[in-house]
Amino acid sequence: MDEWIRQAEVWVRQAESWIRQQPPEQIYVAAAVVAVTILVLIVASCLKSSKLNTIVLSGLSGSGKTTLFYQLRDGSSHQGTVTSMEENSDTFVLHSEQEKKGKVKPVHIVDVPGHARLKPKLDEVLPKAAGVVFVVDAQDFLSSMQAAAEYLYDILTKATVVKKKVPVLIFCNKTDKVTAHSKEFIKKQLEKELNKLRESRTAISSADISDEVQLGVPGEAFNFSQCQNKVAVAEGAGSAGNVLAVEQFIREHVKA
């Protein structure tokens, strides 16, 4: 150990001697290069660590968000069969990827309760979202269609969602049931309802909707392709474990 210390002292003295022999300008340039390199490394590290990895599960109460949450995390619908009034939030490797070899990036999933009283919770998590999964009950769609459209309208016109182009997946859940509606039917009906909402909301003073961005193209019937952010529609069944569309959406926007 003593020998190593003596060798280190020799190297330090040699470095000091070399620095004294260099012109001051060269030393300043070298110091500037080192400083810039350190700054670039710090910025790159911050950008990497701040990359969004949060997926928000939203939708009306009873649509199956909590069941979906547990399927993604545990591969089981346990604890998800009763409408939840509590926010579920966890960071984990998707259950379907737990046997994958190599490094798999965990995802932070937030299941926001669909009760109207708890909608402010959604506003808290949307700015951190890498993507939003809007869950629709395909079996009981017609009776909840208007309320679902109003909830979806609030998300699609939210300034934080539009400006950051946060992708949205409309997940038509419970399609394993015989009486469930198809994703094509649900997509078409939601577009009609959103068009009606846009017309009625346009009459409201802009002071009341300062956090909203206009939906679609003025003068044209609304469809999801007009949104500035990507909106896709898929179907599945959380309770039956058919959540592949959601898993693919997550991996598309939270890279492994």
C-alpha cells in the first residue's frame, strides 16, 4: 500500500510540473473543455432520468380499470372485481414480461378512480403521463355513453395532453361478453357524442375553459384522426386476461 501511495505522489508531482510548463491559454482551454464535458454529461443524465414512464388508467367507475391494473401487474384480476374509490399506483415490470431475459424497464401505472368527485386526481397525474388508457365498458356502453364521452372530452381537450401530444388508447373492455358492443361501434358513437359536446362547449366563455384546447377541425364533423395527439381504439377483456392491446400500447410509449 505504501508503495502505491509513493507512486501516486510521484504522478501528482509530474502532473504539477507539466501544468507549470504549459502556456496559461492552453490550460484555460483544457479547463473549459473539461467543464463543458461535465455539463453535457449532467444534462444527458437529467434528460434520461426525467423521461416519462407513467401510464394513466382513466374512465368511468365500473369500466374495469382496477381489474386491468391487477392484470398488468399480477396477471390476475384479484381485488379488481369491486368498483374502487381509491387510487392504485405502483411501479413494476409488466407481468407478461417478468420472464423476459435482459433488462426490462418498469412502468409506473396510476389507476385513477372514475367517480366525478375524484376527477381532480386526474389533473394531478396527466402532466406526468407518457400515455393515457381510457377504459370503456363495452357491455354497458349505451347507458354510460354520454358520461364516458364527457370524461374523454375533458382529457382530449386538456392543454397538457394536447401540447405534449400525450397518446391516448381507448380500451373497449369486457368484449368477451356476448352483449358487448364492438370497438368500431363504440368509436363511431364516441365521435358523434364528442362532436355534440364540442358544439355545446364552444358557446361557453373562454374564461371558463382556459385550460381547454379546441377539439378537432372547426366546421367539420369530429373524428379521432383530427386530434393533435395520437388516439387509438382497441378491445379486450381485463377479467379474462386479454390485455395485449394495452401492453403493446405501454411498450410503444415506455420503451423497455
